[in-house]
Amino acid sequence: MAKRWKHRPEGSTWGEFGEDDQRGRLNLLTADRIRAAAVEVKEGKSFCLSLPLDYPGGNALSAQRLPPRLSATLRNNERMTFNYELRQENPDWTDVISDDVVLMTLQYSTQWDSLAHVGALFDADGDGKPEPVYYNGYRAGEHIVGTETKPDAEPWARFEGVSANALGVENMAESCVQGRGVMIDLHAHFGRAPKAVGYDELMRLLDHDKIGVETGDMVCLHTGFAEMLLEMGRQPDPHLVHHACPTLDGRDKRLLQWITESKLAVLIADNHAVESVPSAPGIGSHAALPLHEHCLFKLGVNLGELWHLTPLAAWLRENQRTRFLLTAPPLRLPGAVGSPATPVATV
């Protein structure tokens, strides 16, 4: 029994990979699974699965997430390091240097959710009082440190010391996040109509397309959403981005159980939440994001969002394939709860 909890949530897999585990189902990306993924490389053709990181544009998709701000660093605290001629410092030097810095919301565009991204109020220690808890019983006090408020600072700098000590995205980076990808093409069956896809519809689709999901597979859901964002040219329609393309029905308990039983390693979509947001109404005390709660909090399944899957999905369908080698580490940024990603698929 893990020391940090006496009770674990119903349906969770806490402790399955050890009481101190911080990687969740990334532990399933074993050497055997990577070798099986390598077998899927037949053409030597690669696909970039990342949107440009200044997409979707604006903040219509998520009010608190803003586009990146790219600028030059300052040399000697006064001069912009952009086309900077080093002869300004030594007349014999011929170098011209550019150096830049970016201020960005880590989950603005193509991204990974770490296991520190979503937790739940749960009575893990059995004292009768629910407290903020994350995967494998890690508590909020173990995640958030140095919460110094700086009211006069820029909004992005007010909580400079906040970080996830446990379950940070660096755990993903250290695991390398490489394995066999499996494409489920929701767009090919449902188009861009807004639709919450439940267990029954998903099973019919898997059967129709002859798709098998095995232990350790990295499952990708193509909905056409990211392709739609590209067509909008960084000016997303505020209504359409919340009312287009299929999503998973996070309230469907049989769908959540399938995620558990399939033993998939990660779940990825080209939309902004994988599941429907807002979700269907729940009963009593419940999660607003039930699929996030199930995957990140209960199972240790990382979620990928806003990946650009359309070119890969089209190629796979044309060539009657569904599997490929997927390499997708996040930034190795200690303490971050999410990260941009530049995934690569090889077929």
C-alpha cells in the first residue's frame, strides 16, 4: 500500500507501477513495445504532428491561454541581440549574432498534459475530509510550492515560484515518449459536425476500420479540428471553435472503462480537450472534465491536445494502415504541468 494514501479512487490504478510512481502508463512503453513500433516503419516517411505554436491565434479557444511573445534577448542589458554585430565590442570581430526569448503559455497550442495538470478532491488519507489529490495520491502540498504573490507584477509573473514538484512534465521527457501510434479517424466517419462520441459508436468505428488497440499503444483521435484552425489563419471563429468536430463523451462510463481495459499508454486528439467541453450534465458531486479525471487522476494516462493529425490520417487511410512509429517527448522543463510538443510520426 502506498504510504501517501489509505484509500484510492474507485476505478483507479494507483500503486500499479509502485508507490512512488510518477509516470503512470508511460511505464507501458517498454523495449518490447518500442521494437513493435519500429516494425511499422515501412516507407521511411515522416509527418510533423505539431501546429505552428502561434496557433490557434488569440484566446477565443481558452481565455487564460495567450499566444507566445517572441523577442530578442538584451546584450549587456541594453542592446537587442538581433543582427547584432560583435564588432561593436571588438573591431576585429566579424560575427553577427541573433538570440531570442519566448514568453508562452505552455498549453496554448500542440501540447501534452502532465499528470499534475488535473487532480480531484478526494479523501485519500481516510480522515473524512476530501483534499486536492493527484495521480498516485500525490497531494497538492507536494505539487505547489513557493506561491509568492506579486500583485504589482505582470499577470504572467505573479506566481513565479509555482511549480509541480511531483508529476511534472519532465517525467514524460525522461521516458522519451516513443512507441506505436494507432490512428482512430473520427473525422472520416462523422465529418466536422459537433458530436459526442460514446462507447457504442467508437466500438462500431473500430470494428469497421479493423483497428486494434493493444497494451502500450499511443492512441490518436483525428477529428479535423486542428486542420480547421489552420484554415482560420490565426483568427478563430469564437463560436465555431466550441461547436465543431467530434469529441469523446467523457460521461460515458463504458467508454472510460474501455480506456482502462485497453491499457493504452496515452490518449491524443487534434482538438482542444479530447473530450466534450462542456461535458454532459453529471449527477451530484462530479468532475467537470470526467475524461481528464479518469485519465490523468485515476489511471496516469497523459493527454495530448491540438495535435495536427490530418495529413497523417489521410495518408494512413489511403494506404489502408492505422499504425505508425510515434516519437513525442515534451520539453524537459522541471515542475511544469504541461508542455508544447513537436511530435513526429514515421510510417
